[in-house]
Amino acid sequence: MTWRSAPAPCPTPPLVARRIGDLERVICASPGYLRQFGTPAHPRDLLEHNCMVLNTNPTLRRWRFRDPSDDGGGSGRSYALEVGRN
């Protein structure tokens, strides 16, 4: 079995794609890092921070954020950032 974590179209036969669950990501920082570099107030602030990406897959460098006031119907703002390059 091969597991792939990437948004992609369904593979061509004889391969079969099945959703096996959702993968949630968290963004975290040590208290020492935040004391030294400050706490980001907005997702775009992360572009000025040292973001670590533990995967070489370029699609995982694109972090997507959704405004917590979004009710799921797309009424809130969303952001996509390329991180891990600084």
C-alpha cells in the first residue's frame, strides 16, 4: 500500500483512490521563539517568520487559512501562503 497526502486527481487504473480520513495541521511555536521574534497577528505575518516545513513536497509549503468567522459557506476570507523559504 502507498499513502499519499496531496491534493491530486484520482489516479489512473489500475490504481484506486479512497479517502481514509482528514488530516489537520497545526502551527505552533515555542514560547522562547515568540519572545524573541514576536507573535504573528495575521497569517501573512508568517512570511516574516522562520517557518519549518517537515516535508519536501512543494504543495505542503502552501499553507491555507480560513477566517474563523467563516460559517463553512465561504462567506469568510481565506489566505494561502508559501512558507518555509526563509
